[in-house]
Amino acid sequence: EVQLVESGGGPVQPGGSLRLSCEHLRFPDDAYVEGWFRQALGKKREAVFCVADGDALYLDSVKGRFTSYTDNAKNTAYLQMNNLRPEDTGVYYCAAAPNPVEHCPEKYNYWGRGTQVTVSS
């Protein structure tokens, strides 16, 4: 059973930083890949970071500001977000997909409940 739990969201001022965590429970590391998605009010969900066809892909607007990495010993994935902008506001989700993934967001069918990120003055 694949379960994911996000944490680390909250209010932050523009230019600030947050690190989101995604603990994955009962997660076979060699069979799944993880990604990060977000959804702003009134907007469609979009991929922030996604792994597909062996490539690590970042949303254009977050390149150079966001970094995804994992700590396998802690069964946790992270999304480090720097130089945050008001446009980054939204609910952030981690998600998992069984290998292989050819395109994002295909097969990303396992989701956490989300964590709210609010960037404002």
C-alpha cells in the first residue's frame, strides 16, 4: 500500500524559503518515482517537479528556485523552495507513479492530501 504525507507548508513572505517534506509509507523505492504538484485557487493542477522517461523535469517558472531530493534512509522526499513569489501560492502535493513513466503526469495516481503554501506580504 502506497501512502504519502506532506508537511512543511505555511505562510511566507516573498523572497522567503520553505522546505516541504513527503513521507512515503510502505513505498518500494525501486518500483516508484515521486513528483511534486501544486494547484492555485481557480487554476488547474500543474507539475512542479516530475520524473518521466528517466528525466527530471521542473516547471519553467520554478527552475533555479526549487529543488527536489530524497533521503531514502528516512523514507522522505523534499521540495526545497527558495525565493518564493506570490504566484507560487497554492496547495502542494507529492505524488508517486509506478515505473516506467513516459510522460508527466501519466501514472501519478498516488497522492498525498496536500499542504498549503501562501506567499504574501
